[in-house]
Amino acid sequence: METSKFSKFTAEFLGTLVLVLMGCGSAVIAGADGTTGVGLLGISFAFGLSVVAMAYAIGHISGCHINPAISIGMVVAGRMKAGEAAYYIVAQILGAIAGAGLLYLIVSNHPGFEMKPWALGSNGWGTGYLDEYNTTAAFIAEAVFTFIFLLVIFGSTSTKNINGGFAGLAIGLSLVLIHIVGIKITGVSVNPARSIGPAVLAGGEALKQVWMFMLAPVVGAILSAVVWKTVLEKN
């Protein structure tokens, strides 16, 4: 029996909500300071484990994209129709905004809360953001990391992969790896929805810079899909 569009939309909405709430929440609530909080490694695992959890929760319903770059990559690779990808992307963006909204409702009720630039775990780059990497470094990192991320997704979900049952784990752990390397560069997006959600609420520099995290991951995803389709899995 085919899964309804509404079920898929809801799954993508909820999955992206969880990713933003738990991933960004780990940075905002649990803290990036390894002495008093979970540190960068803990934040990396929070994002990766969110994907693992959702992969096994909703993967059989929607495929658990929870990321517009993945949906676009699937279209380019010939695994998905553009019309279906469109409502996936709408669900993902709305879910990310809802996740950021829930995070705001929680943290804004803390006595020490202050809405600083790049609040709510927003992505960014340049002066004032983490290690202050420039635009070039940020774009290259986001495009290359998304390229790698999509390769893992294409390979682990391929019908030729006899270990397909472990796809969710492989994908989640690859996201952990990407965060370990990339957090200090951009906070790591590789997911336009994950960036749009917090930026909409944070405003300011986060919203001004969100274009980067819409463009670079999509470029990386398209390149990855082309390489996968024309080179790696070509018959």
C-alpha cells in the first residue's frame, strides 16, 4: 500500500523539527564549552544521533530526507520526482522553523537568556562567528561536506548495498564526522532547512547570511548526485 502524501509531509515536518530542536538545542542548552557542557563533540553527536533516530522512526514513511539538499540530490540522481521533492522541501522548512520556535520557547524562559547574533544555533561565518573563517572557506566547506554527505546517502541506500539495513547508522555517523571537522567554520549546515529555521527567528546577521546555507549545500548535493549517477553507479 502506497504511503499518502500527507503522511510523507508530516514525517518530513516532524523529522526536521526534531533535528533542529535536538541538534541546535545541544549547542544552545547543553553548551559548546567542554568544561561545563557537552562540547563540540557532544554537539556533533547530537546532530548525528537525531538523524539516526529519525531514520529508523520515519525512514519507512518518507525516506527521512529532512533536508532540502537531499531531496534535490535525489531528483538529480533520478530517485525522486521533482513534484514530490517540492512538498518535501516545504515540509522540511516548516519543520525547521517549528523546531527553532520550540527551542526559543524553552530557552527564552531561562533567566539568563539573551538573543545574541546568530542565536538559536544559527549558522554563519566571518567576524564575530566562532573561528571567523571567511566567505570562501565557508562556501567550500559547506559544498564539499554536503557532497560527501550525499555520497554516503546514495551508497548506503543503494539497492546494490547488501548492508542497507544499516543505512540510518552510516548516514548519522557521517553527519557526526562532518560536524567534528566543520563546526568551527560555519556551525555546519549541509542542510538549508536546518539553517533557515533558526535564522528566521534570530534575524540579524544569521538571516543575512542564510543565502550561503541555501546555495552551497544544494551545489554540493547536485555535484554529488551527478558523480554518483554518471561515474560511481553507472552500469
